Amino acid sequence: MAETPRSAQLPAKTPAGGAPAIKLENITKTYDLGEVQVHALRGISLEIYPGEFVAIMGASGSGKSTLMNILGCLDKPTRGTYFLDGQDVSGLSKKELAGVRSHKIGFVFQQFNLLSRTSALENVELPTIYAGVRLQERERRARAALARVGLAERALHFPSQLSGGQQQRVAIARALVNDPAILLADEPTGNLDSRTSVEIMDIFQKLNRDQGLTVAIVTHEPDIAQYAKRALEFRDGKMRLDVAIQNRLIAEQVLPTLPALDEDGIEVVAGSPPDLASGPQGS
Ligand code: ADP
Ligand code: MG
């Protein structure tokens, strides 16, 4: 991706030691299917602070998406309290939640969920309409968000004219456009090849490092979780593990070691002859 211009970089939203961006107290979620009740979350307590980068892991069915949907105000817990950016949102109606979501949450999906007959720019603008941003301001914000993910040059492309990785970057720009308190992503690399997955982790790491964005992603791939700062593991609706990532990977350093792909997704072999690469290092 293109480097984020210095001028576009923002300070962290809250200094270290501030209030949590997210605080969950004993959250449960039970899906009532009539005959059976599915206990998808069984008492989750958790705090995520501004500037954190959290990977949520666990087997299929362990409750990761249920948690993300609650964090993202797409669904409500059965019991428990959820503070988002200091506000208790547990008792809000669906309509109120939608308002909170549009101002405080950026959500990225595994399937990108872009509108196909709509340009990258218009896709990114959409949440600004729901948030009531003035007409003149919308395009400016959408272009700035595309620039943050290195896609300023692709504003007028349609999703079908973009690679999977570029489509996911448009989806990340769309998630950023209302300047959320936290960026949530449910399996954001689940549909991408391994190199493109690292490119997406590079974007998340740079947003987190350079702009202080708080990030939480779901992944079931341990090597993707290595790019986060903290890992949570879910099993059967409970949080079993909460650890700091050791030997964290930095995508910017990993990318040059991976084979590049051409436009058809075929590996490109680097050009320098072996005798030059292995020869003595003169200057
Ligand atoms: P994960 O994302 O970790 O794979 P989910 O949060 O999607 O897990 O699911 C947790 C449990 O809740 C699973 O047993 C799943 O079948 C169940 N579940 C998820 N969504 C619903 C729903 N809308 N209705 C009923 N059961 C659901
Ligand atoms: Mg899931």
C-alpha cells in the first residue's frame, strides 16, 4: 500500500491509561429456538482500551461472531452490561443502537459486503449519509478514508474492477469514514490468499500504530493473530485465554519476504541473479 501521508496522521484518541473503549460485564447471549436454547455466550467480562489491537480466536461455533455482533451494536446481549466509549448501550432500542453504531463503530466483514453497482467512493460515502454528514463534506471524508488505506487512485473503480484485497481495503475505508471509536473485523482475511491477508494486517497495524485506532479482529488462523498485540480465545461461549502476543509479527517486515503476486494471482519470481544476491556485500 502507499504510505499514509504524515499530514493525514492523527494522534491517539485517548492517552494511555484512559477509560476503556469497550467494557463488558458478564455478557450472555442465548438464542431461543423454541425447542432448544443455544447458549452462545456464557458470561463474558472484558475491557479493551484505546490503542489496543486484539485478536479474538476460537473454533467454529465458540461464540466469536456473536460477540462481535454485540460489540458492533448489530445485536443485543441477553444479559449483562456493555459500555461503549463510556456509554451504557445495553438497554438501548434497536433504533438507538443503529445511531450509536453509525458514529462509534467501524465494522469489516469477511465477504467485504460492498454494493456492486456503486463505485469505491460511493461505497465509502454511504455511512456518512446515515450519520447525517453534510453533502459537501461527504465526498471529502470518503476520499480521505480511501487515502488512509492507500486507495486514493481507485475511487471511481467498481468492486468488480478491484482485487479481493482492494475490495477489503474499500470496506476498511468505509468502516473508517465516520471516525469510529473502534474498528471491528470478523474474519477480515477469511476470503483472501496468504499474501493479501498480510497486506490487510499491514493496514490494520498502521492504522493502529500511526493513527491510534483501536482494533479488534476475529480470526481462526494463529499466524494472523500474531499481528495483533493481545489474543483472546473463546471456547463454548466462554473466554478461556487472554494473553499478550509474544514475538509479534510486523506485516511491513514480513511482506518483503513473501513472493509477490501478479494480476492473475501467480507468484512473481524476483529478478536478481543468485550470484549477485549471495555475493560479498560491497558498497
Ligand atoms: P463463531 O463465530 O465462533 O463460529 P457464532 O457466534 O456464530 O460462533 O455461534 C455461536 C453459537 O451460537 C453456535 O452454536 C451457533 O450455532 C449459534 N448461533 C449463532 N447465531 C445464531 C442465531 N442467529 N440463531 C441461533 N443460533 C445461533
Ligand atoms: Mg463466526
